[in-house]
Amino acid sequence: MVAGPLGAGTAAGGGGEYRGARRRLIETLQGAGVSDLSVLRAFDLVPRHLFVPTGVRHRAYEDSALPIGNGQTISQPSIHARYLEALKLAGREKVLEIGTGSGYQTVLLAHLAGQVFSIERIGALLDPAREAIKACAVRNVSILVGDGTLGWSGFAPYDAILVSAAAPKVPQPLVDQLAEGGRLLIPLGGRDEQVLYLITRVPGGMLDERALGPVRFVPLVGAHGWPS
Ligand code: SAM
């Protein structure tokens, strides 16, 4: 069980019937090695059952990816946790997320950063995502329908960029929109298997690249990703 500020159980739309399941998910994440208290607190605050279709809602707090329609998935919570821990957000950052999907990770980010800009390519996913985000009453999220491989230049530079789909190579516009010292998390590799990379823009515009381990994501489709 998480100690300290995590005990409150204050999730918006938290539905009492899901509270125990959410606590068990947090224990599962801790068992998997997630130790950042601010990340665990974000999982405690965000009701994942609001972000999955009703047909799989009974599985919302399993540590599993689940279908969200249009051939897409909400990622496994332990993958989200790994992403969020790797970014080491302090709370004031401007973050760009590529691949809004269900909007779940978007709201986790909203609790961990100052401002969140999120881009999704499939417009049909955004109606339920917007509804769930609204139910969470976060005010620091902006969403765009479009090709995230182009980034969102109007609000650049970003302190962190998370790419939630797998690319064959790093999209140059995302590097260009990264602030000095900024971190880019991106799965790189083939369509079926990839390696998650943490890329930091160091002073002078150089990139420091670190491989974090194998992952499997849906393809990043776009001008600087895979063809559709
Ligand atoms: N993090 C999401 C969540 O919490 O539900 C799951 C993201 S899902 C694994 C990947 C998403 O990336 C899909 O919704 C897909 O449509 C989207 N995607 C793929 N290529 C994209 C692109 N070029 N721009 C924006 N979104 C893209």
C-alpha cells in the first residue's frame, strides 16, 4: 500500500466500486518497481474506468492494454508508469503528447506537469477522450486532431515530448520543438517490436540517446512515421 499523500482516494468520477481495484493496481505498479510517489499519486487520482469502453470496464484496473476502438489500445498502466517515471517531471513543465488515444495518459500528465498539449490522428477517438478528460476536471490540457509527427509548433519548445506510438526513426520536427534540456521518449524500431528511447537535447543542440528496453506499440502513422 502506498504511504503518505496517496491515501486520500480523491479521484474525480472515482466511483466507490472501483476504489479497491484502483488501490490494487497501485500495489501492482509498486510490485513492478514503480517507486516515484508523484507518479503513483497520479494513478490514484485518475479513474481509468472512465477511459475504456463499457464492454471492458470490468478490466479497467488490470495491468493490461485494452481495446478503445478504431484498432487502437489504451496502453498497459505499467508502461504508462515507466514513461512517466523516466520523464522525471517536477510539475511546471510544458509537455507534448503524441497519441492521445483514450486520454488516460493525458490526464496522468496533467497531474504531473504544468501544461499538456496532446495530438491524436484519429478524430473519432477524441469524443470519448474529451468527455473522460472533462469528467476529471483538469484545466491544463489542450487537444489537437492531426499528424503528431509534425509536432505542435505554435506552443513549442517543450520540456518533454512523449510519443505513444512506434516510429521507424525520430521525427525531426519533434527534435526541433524540444527545449534545451528537454526529454523525448519514443519507441523506435520495426512495426512489431521496438526499443524505448529517452533522448535529451543537451546544450549546443546535441542529442543524448539512451535505450530503456524493449516495448511493443501500435505504429506512429504520419509524414515522419509509417505510411498509413
Ligand atoms: N496513451 C494512450 C492512452 O492512454 O490511451 C494510448 C495511445 S495508443 C497506444 C497510440 C495512439 O497513437 C493511437 O490512438 C493512434 O491513433 C495514435 N497515433 C498514431 N500515429 C499518430 C500520429 N501521427 N499523430 C497522432 N497520433 C497518432
